[in-house]
Amino acid sequence: MKELVFVTNNKHKLSEIRQILGDYCKIMSLEEIGFSEEIEETAPDLAGNALLKARHIHNRFGCNCFADDTGLEVDALDGAPGVFSARYAGENATYADNVKKLLEALAGNHNRTARFRTVIALILDNREYLFEGRVEGEILTEPCGLTGFGYDPVFRPLESKKSFAEMSAEEKNVISHRGRATAKLQTFLSLTVKEAK
Ligand code: IMP
């Protein structure tokens, strides 16, 4: 079975991806290949950051690998926080700090349309591929729900009456940005590495 390194330190994402892609590839973590450094995300967009992380590991280890990057784009804020979603309220901001800053920035604003976008960069047999998933929705006026992470309590997808934080992980995965990007990666791998099974 082909080995594929997932360039992340997030154990939650790793187990999610293993469940989805485990039939096609053996998914290795950064820890398993002995990499424990931080890779700085200095690119101006999501695709750039995903590629930067995948290339860093590919250049160092010569392995097949993929990396992802996600951003929340709010129309009334000209696409912010976007690529800065993790550090919107500052370098060491918590999820709660970021949500608070977002609600303050949108206070009194009726235009609350937004989207989550995930870009996955895959390097397979020295070729680069990009997969994108997005979900359109709106920013609520106050947090709702207790599940999930990040901006989940204030994001409601158009196709639901619930915020992401009011959904189970399974419900969220079906319509989420990351779920959709991962589904594209899964389809690609199922066609490309089928014979390697
Ligand atoms: P990352 O690129 O997946 O690390 O995501 C960057 C930031 O976007 C995270 O720190 C979260 O604040 C936010 N984020 C990413 N995915 C989600 C999600 O599914 N729900 C809510 N917030 C998210």
C-alpha cells in the first residue's frame, strides 16, 4: 500500500483522514517520520500555504505527502480573516478571542455572508495537485452550540438551520469545506493508487 504523509500536528485531523483514506493509502503522521519542527505559514493565500507545507516535507524527506490550509472569508470584511483565521485576534489568540473579535467587527452589520474554504496540496510521485472544498453560509450574531472548534459556534451553513457547533462531527463532515476537499482527494486517490492496493 502506498504511504502518504499528512503534514499536520493536529491529531483530530489525522484520525479523521485515516478513516476516510485508509483504504487507499497508509497515512503517516509527522511524528512517525520524525519531524517535530514548526513550518511557518508565510504565503499570502491558502493554496500557497498548503503547498509550502507539503513542499517543505517533500524536499526534506522525498516522500509522497499532503497538507491543508483553511480560512474563513467574511464578505463584509473583504475576505478577512481568510489566511489569518488562526491568528485573527493575535499570534497566541484562542478560538474564543477570534470569535469575539469577529463578532465585534461585524456588530450592527446586516451583511453577514461568509464561507469556509479548505485547500489541500498533494505531492504524489513528484507531481503537485490542489483540491478545494468550500461551504457558503453566514456569521451568526452570537455563538450557538458546543461541539466543534474555531469559528464553528458562529458559522451557519446555508443548507442548514444549525450552526456547525450544533452538529455532530458526521453531520458537519458531509457539508463542510474540509469534508468536501477531502472527498475530492479521496476520489483522486481511489482512481490513481487503486492498483497499488
Ligand atoms: P487550519 O488551516 O485548518 O489550521 O485552520 C486555520 C483556522 O481556521 C483554525 O485555527 C480555526 O480557527 C479555523 N478553522 C479551520 N477549520 C475550521 C472549522 O471546521 N470550523 C471552524 N473553524 C475552523
